[in-house]
Amino acid sequence: FQHKTFNAKTKSEAFIVCDSMLKRIKRMFACILAWLLFFYTTLYPFCLRHESVNYFLQQTFHRGAAICTIQKDGVKYLDEWVDYNFAIGFEKIYIYDNSDNFELRKWYEGRSRNADQIDIKHFPGEARQQESIGDCGKAIKRKRSHSWIAFIDIDEFIVFKESPKKYHNIMDLLDTVSPSAGGLAINWEYFSFNNQTKYEPKPVTKRFQSRGNPEEGRDNHVKTIARTSKFASQGNTPHYVLYTDGAESVDTSGNYLHEEPWFNPKLTTDVVVLQHFYTKSIEEFQLRCARGRADIAKQNVLTVPLYCMNKTEIMTQLPEAKDRVFDDSAWQVLKESLPEVYAKYDGEDMI
């Protein structure tokens, strides 16, 4: 090998070249950082507000809708609720089990229908509903496994209205939501005791088919089906979530929920509602009261409703609406989707 020496002049030139290259590299990184700063502070938020760009971003998520829910002591209601939601087009259900002993494990092992479309997670502890919403939503967003996430409880059923029905599948409805909206807000519609005092081992949507009239049966509260690409985190209540870049929920009439995203005083129920079987029978409501709520710790509840353990007080505090409306919409969907499982309950009425 030939040995080569460098004199002072050669070394000086080499240092100049290296210094020049380092300056160029620094300038290049400075340009990259400036571009990234501009993109995330100016261009990216602008793009998110543009419907065509929103549509493109949404396409990077698998098209489909999932449900995130949390339950405790509700195993006897789960089969019906799960079957119903698969019947209207949800493709995956994530259930957080808030029980101490992971009671869902046995239920899941004995479940034959759609078992591969159900995920269960043990999630014990007090007041963890909002936390479960954040955990579930962020996990789905990371995986990009569903384009929509509904955050509803196991006593709530999404029901399409109108006659004849315009929608039969949840994705057909969600496809109509503006790409700039963070999600769809759906108003409650209440079903009460229906003069039933005891639990019966029959589907809830079969047992309770009488709700309040439009003036008494609807509620300002909403629940949310969030666009996964815009999901940021849970809100302060289970009724809404936070979105990226200031996005907001919208109802089916195009009204945005600006100030209070957990309320929709316009009571938009002409296209879709969330039928809420809140009380069920008096016996079941007493058990519900004793169990407490999943979003409030027991030590934070200032007053325990006295009517929880007394039938007379229950009827005084929560009287039936005066003018009842017969509504078996949810039951008909369930029965038609799995007649081999549910049609027999109609037959029992004839015995």
C-alpha cells in the first residue's frame, strides 16, 4: 500500500470542506423542522377541515363500525344485546368487564355465535367507564381496525326510525355523516317499567315495548358514535368524546353540538334513536341502584336514592308516562335476524 501524507494546506482544505458540509446538513435539518412545524400548525389543521382530505384520511381506516362498552353484573342481558348489534351491522364489539372476578370469561367461553367478533378485557375498579372509553378508542385508532366507534351501554339499542325505514345497517347511516364532523350524536328514547315488577328470563326488547310519547319519552342526553380518525380521548361523561383539531359531533339533521356535546336539545329522533331500557322491572331497577353507576365512584355519590329499595317510592319518583306508545322496533329486528333463537318468545304469548 502507498503511504500518503497530508500537509497543513491539505488539512486546512479538508476542514473547510467538512465545515461546509456540516453547515449544509444543519440548514437541511432546519428546513425540515420548519416544514414540519408549518405542516402540523397550519397545513394539517387546514386539511382536516377540508372535506375531500377528511374523506381521504378516513379511507386509511378499515371501513366498519365497532362498539366499546363496559359492563358489570349484566351477563344475563349480553347475548340479546350482542346479537342485536351484529344484526344492524356492527362488525366488532369490545366489552370491558368491570366485575371483580372477570365474570365475562365464562360467558365468552360458552358463546358460540360471533365469538371471533367479540373481545373482552378485565377492567375492575370503581368509576372506570370514562377510562375504558379512552383505552378502547385509542387502541382501535392505533390499529386502524374500524372507521367508527360507538360508545354505548348494554341497556341501549340503536334503532332506525322512519316508515318505511331508510336505513337497516349502521354503516349506511354513518356514510351520510359529513367528513368534517367528529362523530354522530344520537338522542335517548326512554323505556320504563311497563308495569313489570319482577325479572323474567326473556329478551329485554320483548319484555318492554311501551315507551313515553314524543314529549315525555325523549331525552336531551346523547351518546356518541365517533369517527375513529378524529378520536382524541374520553370526555368528562360517557355521553361524549373529545376530538382532534376541535371537531364536533353532529346529529342527523346536520346540527353541530357546539357548547354542550353531551346534550342535543333539538331532540333529533326522526332518523335514529338510542332506545334506553334504563329501569327494566322494579326488581331489576332496585338491583341497578344498589350496584351503582360505572362512571361515578361510590364515595363521590352525595346521596343514595331512597327509592332504590322501596317499590312505592320507585313508582312515586319514576312514574310511568301518561300516554304510552307501543314500539317493538328493536324486537322485530332481533327476531328477524335470528328467528331460530328468538321467535319462540312470540310463541309463548299464545300459550
